[in-house]
Amino acid sequence: MGRQSCPWRRALAFMMVAAKQHEQWNNMKNQQTMRWLLAAALGAALPLAAQESPAAPTPTLQEEDQTMYLDENFMPSNQRRAVYALRTPPVRDEALGAWHIRLEFPDTPGVLAFETYTTDLDLSQVKFVRFRKSYYENGQLLRETYFNDQGEELLGGCVYFENGQVKQKVTALPNGRDSISETYHENGQLMSRILYHGDEMADGEHVSYGANGAVSSRSYQRNGQMDGVQESFYDDGKLFQRGQFVDGQREGEFVTYAQDGKVLAKTVWVHGQPDGWSFESHGNGKLSNKTLYQKGNVLSLEKWGANGHPIFAWHKDAQGRDHGDTTDWHANGVRASVTPFVAGQRHGLLQTWYSDGSLRQIVPYEHGKKHGIERHWDKAGKLVLEQAWQDGQPVTGS
């Protein structure tokens, strides 16, 4: 059978787009939309697959490779760009009342990449049943999700590292509503363990751990919101950052520390917005930037390189307009330009310099328009341009 005579393959390509979307953890609760998409594909795919004759025809050159290649979005692709391959039609499991769907890796025939079971009851009732699994190319299970006979997704499931170590595991509790989510480092060390009431994280202390088993962060939740002191730590247990939340909002100083205990950064928060002066430092301890906030708006920003040389500085008024001098520096620390602003408009004498510090140009402005004598010099100090301006218009000699 040539590729043109395999409509079930074309239909399954669209089905797998839906299956891929459904596979993502953050879409686990959106099954109804997925079922409609699957139903549309299965309506075309499964009857055609069921009509295929089990008797193998005499091979022809066209039939040597009946593979349909799919890209990462499960759409038809060429072999070079393919991520998956459709090589076999779905198989009916009469006892389960569902079809077994299998995808393989494109360059390794027979190595499973994705599989699931799905029903074909009617267009509004297509369901996953039993399980949905995806695999690494080495054959190791990547992700597994389970369903009951009614197609309802069960609490639980796992995600694995390529070495087979559990990466994330969700365990249902006996009440059928709550669960415990555990994440692990690749070496098997616990990263976090969180209790969920339904879809919501339970209140209380939340602790995460590094690959060495030491506490990497600690925070608290109350009434579904961050509340209390939040801390994170270096691998050796030394404090990296500390701040406080009140009813889900940052409040007070958030401070970041170097491993030797020196302060690397500090920002003050008021009702969830930065307010006042904050600063950050480079890893070598030299100042990186200094920022003035007012209710979350930036009024002033100054930035320095790791070598201590200034890079730029600018200022704004309460309305967010440029106000005051905007200054840039060359990489060698020599001032490159100064542009004065008043209420968002250039106003005053714009000046620029060469990297050796010699003057390059001066341009006078009044209320956003050139006004006065503009002059330019070359690197040797020779005047190369002199132009008079009035209210933004060049003044020509009479």
C-alpha cells in the first residue's frame, strides 16, 4: 500500500497534535477540549484502519517504506526533520473496547516513542483509557499517566530522567482528592515534597533541597499565598537571599548575599512594589547598578561594568518622562555623551566626546528643538561644522 493510500496516517497526525498537547502536565485538567480534537481525527482514522486487510500484499518499490514522519508538533514532516514516525495502524483491544496507538522514533524502527489507548464511542465521548506513556530513545520510560475504565484521569503518575531515576512523582492519598508531589535530582536525592489539596498547594512550610541533601530554600504559605520569611541558600548552607512576604506580596528588604556574607543586592518593597533605592553588584563585589524606584516606577538608573567603569545613567520624572542628564561612557571609562532633558524633551547643551576625551560636538536645544550654534570637531580638534539654528530650523546667511 503506497503512502497515498494510507488516509489513517494523515488522520492520526492530527490526532497526535492533540495527544501531545494533552500530555503536558499543566493541561491535565483540560481533557474535554482534547477529546473533541481526538474524536475528529479518530472519526476518520479508525474506520479506515479497521478496513485494512491483514494479508500482506506483494512488496513493491513504493511499499518498501510506508512510514509517515512527524515533527515535534506531531505534524507531517520529512525524515530529516522528523521526531516521530507512524509505522503501524492502531490495534483494536476488544476486551478494553479501545484502540492502541503507537508512535516510534524516526531513525530507530521498533523503538517506541509514545503510546496510549483511546475509545471511539462517539464524537463527544472519545476517552483515553488505561494509560498514556512517552519514552526516551534508549527505551527508558519518560512519562506515564493512568486512566480508569471510564476514561477519567487518575491522580498520580511519574516523570523520569533518561537514566531511569524518578524526576517527579505524584501519589494519590486515600481520600481520592489530595495528593503528594515529589521531585528529585538526577542522583535520586529529594528536591521537594509538596502536599496538594485538590489542585492547590497546602498551607504551611515549603522546603526544597539541593542535590547534596542540604536545604536550598524555605518559604511559608498561608491562605493560599506566600506569607512570612523566604530564604534560599548556597550548597554549603550559607544564606543566599532573604526577604519577607505579607499576604502574597513582597514587603520590606530583599537582600542577596555573597558566600563570604557580603551584601550583593538589596531592594526595598512596599505592598508588592519596589520603592526607594536598590542596588546590585557584580560577582566580584563591584557595583553593577543603582536604581531609584517610586511605587514600582523607575526614576533613576545608573549602571557600571565589572571593571568599575560607568556605562550609562538616566533619570525620569514621576510621569515617566526623561528628566535631567542622560549620560553614556566609552568602554575605557571616558564620558561619551551628555544629553539634558526637561519633561521628556531635550533642553540644554548636548555634548559628545571621543574616547580620548576630546570634544566631538555640541548641540544646543530648547524645548526639544535645536536652538543656537551647533559645532562639530574631528579627532585632531579641527572645527568641521558650524551651524546656527533657531527654533529647530537652520539659519542661513543672507
